[in-house]
Amino acid sequence: MAGVKDAALGFFDSGVGGLTVVRAVQDLLPGEDVIYLGDTARLPYGSKSPETIRQFAEEDVNFLLSKGVKAIVVACNTATAHALPKFWENCPVPIMGVIEPGVEAVLADESAERIGIIATRGTIQSHAYQHALATRKRGLMIHGIATPLLVPLIEEDWISEEVTKEVINKYLDPLVAKGIDTLMLACTHYPLLMPVLDEILPGDVRLVDSATTCAERLKEMLEGTDLLNAKGGNGKLEIYLTDLSEQFEELAKRFLRRPTGKVRRAVLSAS
């Protein structure tokens, strides 16, 4: 079993946003090796049809399996919403997404009653978060809004610019008016907005991000399946992108907040 424990963890996203999940995992489980796939040639997934997202996700999973990973994290909210269920029965390794951990983190606070969700159009239109919350606790008031302008602003590194604050206020004012007590950041880019959101939102609104909650759930899953790597030191990181560019490499460094090493090009296939 030691050989399996020593295998890498696999992560995929439509771009580099999922590296916020990787960063949280590296902070929590520094000994784990990580292989990350960003499908940068076909981003964003959030505006694609569910059928296309499922096809892309299958190719992403197959790529990671070809690298011999011991478990897979779908580090993309849109792909989790539309594609994760199809893998539960036939994936040969444990696989998890970012939605369930976030939902559980919200409901861990019994006082949570009015939940705001911000995400891509694909995630909001899937109703995956809304459904997961509503089926676990009756009586919740759930308000989901698509916030498509936030990802490009984050990728332009305009997080602290006034225009970004104005856009966030425009999106969030209706949620604040509805009296939300919790805001779910249902896109892996959005943890980078936490300092700005703390500044803009009322102090009693709790923020729940998909990166930290996913890392904590992953640790539990690895412990429960006896796959946790017990070796000391820091694990290795391999990053694969389906489209290489200086922009994506620079974004990867910002999202990780540490050196990325060599970024390689990935070629995907359906089988």
C-alpha cells in the first residue's frame, strides 16, 4: 500500500483558478505530490453546455489517470456541478469535487439561514449549490447570482482597483439587501478576493471559499481510505496546461504564491 500512498494527487480545472485549491492542499498536506491540469486551451467551462463540460471533464480525468494519480480533485465548480456524478461509479480512484465541502462548511454553522452564492453562469444555472443546500436543511433562503466579470478582473490582477470594488458592489448589493448571513465563493478564482470582500461586506457576513473547505475534505478522504502520504518534507508539483503562454504561467505563480517549476503542455484524448 505504501506505493499507492506515495502516488501523486491529481487536480484539474478549466484554467489556473484551481491552483487556489492546490495551494490550500499544499498548506494543509505539504508532503503530498501534486499533478495539476489546467485546460487553458478550452476555457472557460462556465459558458459551455453541460454536454461539452462532461466531455472535457472525461478527457481531463483520463489524462490524470494516465499519470498514475491515487485520487482526483475536480478543482472546478462548473465541472463539479455538471460532470462529477458520472465519475462516481466508474472512476478507478477516489474522486471528489469542490461543491460538497463548501456546502458542508456553510451548514456547519447552525445559524446560517440566508445564503448568497456567487459563481460563473454555468455553476449558477446548474443549481448544484442551491440543490445541495436545500436538500440538507429546510427553510434556507438561497440566492445565487452569476458574476462573470470577476474572473477577468482577477486575472488582470486588478483585485485592489476601484473598478473591481465597484463591480463587486454592483453584484453584491442585492444580496446584502436580502440580508445574507453567509456568502459562498463558488469559483476557485474568488479566494483571491477575500481581502476586498472583507472590506466591502458587512462584518457579520461569513465567507466560505471552496479552496480551504476542499483541502480539509480531501485530507479526511485520504485518511479514511488509508492513502495519506506519511513522508516528511515538501511534495513535488507538476503543472500541465493544454495551452502554454507567459500569461498563464504568470497567473499560476500568483494563484500559488510560490514557484511553479517547469510548466508542461498537456495533450488530451477521450480515451
